[in-house]
Amino acid sequence: MDNVFGIDIIPDNDAERVAALEHYQIINTHREKAFDSICALACELFGCPISHISFLDADTEYIKAACGLDGIAKVSRSIGFCAVAVLEPELLIVEDTLLNNLFSNHPYVVDKLQIRFYAGAPIITPDGFIIGTICLIDTAPRKFSDSEKRILKKLANLVMEQTELRYNNLSLIQQRDEFIAIASHEMRTPLTSLQASLQFINENNDSSLNATNQRMLQHAYRNAEKLSHLVNEMFEASRIAERQFSINKSIFNLAELTDSCCGVFTQTGKHQLVTHGEKYIQVNADRQKIEQVVVNLVGNAVKYAPQSKIISIDIEYLGSEVKMSVTDTGPGIEPDKLPHIFRRFYRTDNNLTQTGLGLGLYICAEIIREHGGEIGVSSNVGEGSTFWFTLPLNS
Ligand code: ADP
């Protein structure tokens, strides 16, 4: 590979080395606090202005974390110092770049970053592949003692341990998602058949059942419905995560859709749905999926704000989009929980008496995002919550 160092920077085992790196699924991923914290610690420990953690694949050095170096996410392997540091399992220490043949004319030395000191420790996998580096950079030359070398090496080990932990965590999440996808898929058919049988018995019941058995039948039917709702949510969330999810648009009236799908929530007489605003507005969207969002938001208001007699629905015309809000006067949601509320499997811990998997709002958010709209919530503890979403009107 052509490079600014003028040496061969591709080790013999490069293909295996890159495969070992790919295994960790860390290339080109977002910044993560645990790695940034190691860099911040390195800067603090060594009194150094810059530290970063890089992973190196066949062509590119990806900067996973940094302290004192913002705005650079990757550099070409042909220019990044990491390419040289991964050649040896020992530390690469350049106490003064201007006195080192490999680096004295390097563009980051004479030009851009004005690097005068570099210390890089290889990040080595348990099976011996060097997948990246943690390094220190200074704009002045400096000495690096043996004890500093030992500390930097330990930090590289820490990065490797963090990379392993991260991978184990990812694997567990993948296993969980696979299990949910398979289990929910397998459960749907027998569950539908169970519901159909219960419905058949219910509809063809010629009063041969006594009152207790009648009650049991109703109980079984209601619980099969609940179970079916949970299984369908799991199935749908899996399809969304795998991006197997499409939108079939048609034109419909949003207020009319709300009226037609939310009647079930007012049947008990405990809640009243009051719709304000633009009752005639038409949208071009997936009717079934938007219905699912509305049912979910109103259903949550009923479920999590049971004392809220009035649930308000507002439909606002905002020029290029329409905004629908569902407001309850329930217990509200604490501010520290709000940023997580649309995350998959997130449930607030003060509502664990209610059934739910923490998937409803996640599914709503994905449906709205897929339509090019936005979703959000504002809430005050003790006063209530407003969940809202927008849909573009030009599509
Ligand atoms: P689930 O499917 O388990 O009901 P959701 O994704 O719909 O989960 O909601 C996530 C969490 O948000 C719930 O556990 C609940 O604590 C909280 N939540 C949702 N809607 C409301 C609301 N209107 N008022 C208070 N808390 C709410």
C-alpha cells in the first residue's frame, strides 16, 4: 500500500488481523462513553493534550474515542500513525517526531496537527492480533519513562477488555433478538388458532355452559387476546429491527380514523376522548400503522393515567405537516426517564404493575420515522403527559 512512511505497512497476517477486528463489530461505530473515558483518563494521567483510541482495518484507521481531538472520525491507513504502531506488539514511542526518519516529514508533523510527540500502545486480542492502538499525542517533544510505558500498556489492555465486554453485550442482545423473532413467529399460528376456537365456542354456545364455565370462557378469550397483542408486538418489533417493514400509503382523515379506532377506550365510561382542532385534515400515510400509533398512545393514556377522565386529542395544521397530540392528566413521567421512553424494551419502574413489554412506543416511533415525521413527549410529574407525532403533508 502506498503510504507517507515509505515502508511496508501491511503485516503478513493482515487478512487474519482484519478478520479478528471485524469479529468485534466495532469498526465505524459511534463514540461510546466507556472508550472516551479511557482517553480522558490517559490525558489526565500523562498530562498530555491529546489521546485517542483507533481501530485499523484493511484501508482505514477508525477513531473510536478521543480526548482533545474533535471532528476526526477516520483517516486513511496510508497516513495514520496507527498503521505503524500495529506493526509491532511493543509500544511505538517517538519522543521527538522531527528527529525520527519515519515521521519528520509527515503531514501531521510539519503541517496539520504539528505532532512532536507520539506514544502508541497496541490493542492486542487474546489470540494475539493487533487490532488498533491507544495513543498519546503532544505538540512538544517529551520523554517517556518506563513506568509511563507500563501504564500506557495497561490502558491498552483495558481497551481490549472493554472491547470484549462490548462484544459480549452485543452478542447477548443479538441472541435475545433472535430468540424473540423466532419465538414470536412460532407462537403466532397456534395462538391465532386458539383465539379462533375460543371465538367459535363463544359464538356457537347454545347455553349448554353453566354460568361459571361461561365466565371462564370469557376469561380465556380476553387473556388469549392480551397474549396475542404481546406476541404481535414482539413479532413486529423484531421485523422493525430487521428492517422488514413497509409502508402502504393511502389518503384518509385523521380525526375520523381516531374516532373509528378509539371507541373501545370509552366503553367502560371511565374515560372520555375529546378531539380538538383540524377535524377535516387528510393525510397520505399507512392507515393501519397510523391507527396502531393512535391506539397505542390513547391506550397508554388509559393504562398509565387511569384517573384521567378526559383524554384530549389535538390535531394541528402546521403548514407542511400535521401534528397530533394525545394529552392525559395522569401521574406524568419523571424528567430523567423521558429521553429513554421511545427505546426498545424501556419501561418506567413505577409502572411495573401494568402488563407490557416496553415495545409500544418504540414501534410508534419507528412507524412515524418511516413516514418522515417526528414523535415526542412532554410531561410534568403530577400534571400529566402529552405524546405527539407529526406527519408530513406533502408526500
Ligand atoms: P408498554 O408496551 O410496556 O406499555 P410503552 O413503550 O408503550 O410500553 O411505554 C413505555 C413506558 O412509558 C411505560 O412503561 C410507561 O411507564 C410509560 N408511559 C407511556 N405512556 C404513558 C403515559 N401516558 N403516562 C405515564 N407513563 C407513560
